[in-house]
Amino acid sequence: QVQIVESGGGLVQPGGSLKLSCVASRSIFSVTTVNWYRQPPGKQRELVASISAEGTTNYADSVKGRFTISKDNVPNTVYLQMNSLKPEDTAVYLCNAENPPLRWTFWGQGTQVTVSS
């Protein structure tokens, strides 16, 4: 079993920045797509950003140009850099790692991001 742990959430003013981290207990990010989802209060979960095992990235239209997903040299870690935050970015942010052919999908517990003045 693989554990996924997110961190880096918190309270930030509109226009501010946060950097979320997603850490896996095993070296799986070279063979999985890593997705950042968010779930605003009372709303459905939505996909925010993805990075494939090869490093290809995709973003929801609502965050393009503001958020950046990356895999750095720190092992087993994926980041979500969030800039120019808006109140509507307030949500629980969850990290997911998946490899459908292997039937792998692992979820973290999430980290709360609150954008408010």
C-alpha cells in the first residue's frame, strides 16, 4: 500500500500564493499520473492540474496561468504552486496518483486552502 500526504495549505489573502506538496511513501511518481483535485465546500470535486509520468502537464481553465504543477528532484514529491489566489480557490486540495493499466489509484487526505481577507 502507498500512503499519500499533502501539506502546505493554509489561510492566505486574495492575490497571495501557496505551494502545496504531495509526498508518496514509495517511488511511484515515475510510473503514475499525479492529479491535484479540489473540493470547495458544498460542491463537487474538480480536477485542477495533472502531471504525467513523463512530465506532461494539464490544467483546468480556471487555474491556467496561475497554478503550476511540478516534479522536482526531491524524490516522491509533486508540488502545486498557486499564485494570484482568489476566494473561489478556497477548497480542500487532494492529491491522487494513478496508473489505470495497473489498477493503481492512491489518494491523500487533503489539505485545506482558504483564500480570504
